[in-house]
Amino acid sequence: MDAIISPKAIQTEFPECVGDLLTSDPVVQMSHYISHGKTTTLEHCCAVAYFSMRLSRTLHIQIDETSMLRGAFLHDFYLYDWHVPVSGRKLHGFSHPAAALRNARSHFSINRLEANVIEAHMWPLTLRSMPKCREAVVVCLVDKYCSFLETMGYRYRSKFMRYIPVRRGEVNG
Ligand SMILES: [Fe+2]
Ligand SMILES: [Fe+2]
């Protein structure tokens, strides 16, 4: 992926699209949980949003960028530590997209594209929840790319991450 998005673009365009999410207590709570490796779920969602923006701009894919970014920021909004087994909870890989969508709908107004981005991001694992729009296809692919990097121990911190104006880690709960 080239067409790197400048720090200034990140600092101005992200708040325009997802400003309410960047300052939301429930969204910031994702910094309490680990996604893969040493990456928090909040960092993972920031990375998926950033790389989805980069991929769609590099390939000139016609998308609703705001819906894609909002869906990407909320795609793992399940708010629990998936590494801790809880009796009665279904397998995380299969169930967390639906949990994330439930949480997203309970805190924000979610449109049709955003809902599909969230519920289909684990496809083909979630066989019947498949991407039905370009926004969901991009996020589904980028989520796998980011998850692989994180599992291999890659850290985003020194790159684009510091320019995303999201509150980090000062929320109780
Ligand atoms: Fe996920
Ligand atoms: Fe994810």
C-alpha cells in the first residue's frame, strides 16, 4: 500500500468522520483490552480504519469513506477480554461481530453500510454474514492484514497511530 496519508490529513479528516467516536467513553474502553500480541483493541481499530482508508484511496475504490471509517472503528467494539474464557459464551471468532454490532447500535446511530462492515468483518468464518458492500470488503481484508501483523509482534505506535486524535486509556469501567 502506498499513497501514505499525511499526518495533517489524519489529524483533520479522522475527526470529521469519527470525531464523536474518538472522544466516546465506551470506545476509549477498548484500550483496556488486548486484540492480538501487545496491541490493544482500540489501537487495532485505529489501524484497521487507517489502512482501510489507505487501501481504498490507493486503489481508487468508490466508497462512502465516512461509513467505512465508522464501521472500522467499531468493528471490534465487543468490550471484553476474549482471552479469558467465560462459560456460556460462544466462540469469540464467531460471535464477536454480532456483539460489536449490538454495542455499536446501543451507543451510536449505525447506518446500513456501517452495520455490514461490523457484522461481516470475520467472513468467511461467519459464513452467513458476508460483506455486501465495498466498504465491508475493504475492512474485512484489512482486518486480516492487521491481525496478522499484530500476531507477529508488529507495533504501530511510532507510525500513523500518534496522529489519530483519540483519547487513550483514561476511562474506568
Ligand atoms: Fe474482529
Ligand atoms: Fe479486528
